[in-house]
Amino acid sequence: MKQYWIVLIVFGCFVFEGTLFEWVIPSSWQSQVYVVPHIILIAVLYIAMFRSRYLGLMYGLVFGLLQDVIYYGHALGVYSFTLGLIGYAAGLLFRRVTFGIVTSLIFVLFGLLLYETLVFAIYRLFLNVIRVDIEWAFIHQMLPSTLFNLLLALAIYVPARKWLEPRDTTRDGEEQ
């Protein structure tokens, strides 16, 4: 039953990220820097860290494909591949680390930076859509978005961990 609630909450985050969240970000932020919320990425990272890497991969692929189809229709598969890869990698790396807020936020920080870098690299190298330098993109797009999303991840850390973490904190069943 809890799994259905997780799907509904992540779907609600998907709708919120694509529709209402644009009104939350002040317009003055969008003049100098470009801030993009990645609530789905944060949710996928938390699912991968606190549940399993396979669920992180599944949620990343499904909601990444939804993002590809609904919001970014000019190239299918970029966000699905990136979210799935990061979800699986976060779950794979996090199972060997002790849990804590600092460790979790460091993983989220690296996941956000990897996401921004992979999306930029795919659009720049393979699709030739982006025509700006990596330095400009990092300073004006990647870094502000990453810091903003890290604050979002910090704000929802406690409820996400409470909701997603299994009652027994061992994750040995995943390895068998």
C-alpha cells in the first residue's frame, strides 16, 4: 500500500514541478541566472538511497520518459537515460555508506551536478542544441539550479527519509 502512495506523491511532484513551481521562483532570479527545479530528480535520488537502486532506476526511467514526452519533446530519451542512470548509481553507491543528513546531501549534491552535466553534455555533443560554453552554462545555469535544488532537498529530507526508509534499516535483502 505504501508503494502506491509513493507513486502518487512522486507523480504529484512531477505535476508540481512542471506547472506550479514556475510561479514560486522569483522572476528576478531568471534575469541573471537560470534556475530550474528538479524535484523529480531529488525524489528519484531519495528513493534510490532509502529504498533500492532498482526502484531508483525504475522511477528514473518512467518519470524521465514522462519529462521527455511532455516537456522536452525534441529529443526523446535524454532525461529518461539521465534520471535512470543517476537513480541506479545513487542506490548502488549509497548502500555502502552510513546514513546521515550530511552524507545524504552530499550524494544529492553530486547527483544534481552529474545530472546537469550529463544533460548539458548530451545536448551539446550529440544533439548540437546548446551553443554556449561550459563555463557560462556552469555559472549561470548549473550552479544556481544545483544550489536551489540542494535547498529543496534539505527541506524535504526528514519527511522523505521517514516515509521511504524501511522499518529495519538493513538493506541486505536487496543484495540477494
